[in-house]
Amino acid sequence: MILDTLSAILLICGAFFSVTGAVGLFKFPDFFTRVHAASVTDSVVTLLIVAGLMLRTNFDLVTVKLFIMAVFLLLTGPTASHALAKSARHGGLLTLPESKASDEQSKERGS
């Protein structure tokens, strides 16, 4: 009963953080903050949901598979987010403060 309750709490917390990450994708102003929101919540959600699912198993081969899956996701998720942000930066995409500064410089030159 204690394991079921703890598992339910972890799964609910994982779902909550997943929803907050999705809201962050829509609410944040620029690409880099959106990638950051998705990356951070992705790691936390992976830990919470997989831990909650591990508590639901009989601690057998399924638990080992869930652990391997969690390690894989924790290694590849941040790596993919970093590669995405780095390629956007190399492609010339500016952060929000940088784009505001360049807009102000353009207005000063135009005046």
C-alpha cells in the first residue's frame, strides 16, 4: 500500500511537471527559453515517471528495463536540447535581449 501511494505521488508529480513544461513552450518569449523549459522538465519528468513505474513492478526484469530506459533518456534528452540550441545559435538566431539591442541600434542609426 505504501509503495502504491508513493508510486501514485511520483506519477502525479511527473504529470504536473510535464504540463508545466508544455505551458512553458507556449508562454516563454524566445526559442532558447523554450528549449530550456522543455529540457529541464523533460529530465525531471523522466525521473519521476520512471521511478513511479518502477515502484509498480515486482522488481524483476521490467524494473531493469525501466532503469535502462531512464538512463538512456537522461543521457539523450539534454544532449539533443544542447545540439538544437547550439545549431540555432550557429544559424544566427539571437536571444531576446540580443534582438532587442540590435533593434535599438537600428533605430538609432535610422534617426
